[in-house]
Amino acid sequence: MVTGQAQLRKMIQTGPRPQLRRLATLLFVIALGLALRRFGYAIDLPFIVVKYGGSALWGAMVYLLLALFFGRLRPAAIVAMALFVTISVELFRLYHTPWLDAFRLTTAGALLLGRIFSLWNILAYVIGIAMACVLDQARPAMRSRR
């Protein structure tokens, strides 16, 4: 039992910091994505920035959410899971039923599932996931150099 307590103590001392940082980054990415979609056109950002920037942020959000729950896995495994989720959601846009199409017309449905299938969205997800992974891995390395 002493070993289990020592492991728990070590997790408590070292575990929350990266997870709190990931949670804060996740909330920031969500806020940035919502702001981009809500105000992007109003401040005259180009279509490509609003549309695919939002998709890249959505991919980054998926990575950070998975990293939050599976933070002890290797980054490559989290990237693979994030790619699976984002590509699956994109492919799910090819499936249509009346109730699903009605949900997609709501704000929540558009943000979570999207409306129209696009290979360009998949590229934006890949970019967002890659950027989130690089930044997620770079921060601890930068902190250890100090």
C-alpha cells in the first residue's frame, strides 16, 4: 500500500500542472475559435482565414481534449486519436437523415458536426492537430531550460 500511496503522491505533485496548462489552452482555443467564427467576417478577415482557421482550431481543440484525458500517452498516439476523431466526424457529414440534418442546422450542430464535407477541412484539421501537438510538447521543454 505504501507504493500505491507514493505513486499517488507523485501523480498529485507532477500530474496536474501539464493538465491545468492543457485545460487553459483548450479553453483559450475554444474561445478563439468561437470568436473567429462570430467576428471574423465582421472585422474583414478573408474567408479562408475564418473558414479554415476555425477548422484548424477545431482540430487543435480535439487534440487538446484528448491530451487532457489521455495525457500519459505518447504524443503520437494522441495525434493518431485526434486524426481518427476529426476525419471520422468529417466523413460523418456524408451521412444524411432528416433528424441529423435538422441538428446540423442548429448552432451546436454546425460547430460540433459541421454541415458540408470538405477535404480541405481535413487538411486544416491536420494542421491544427500538428500545431497543437508541437506547442503542447514545446512548452515543457522551454520550461525545463529555464
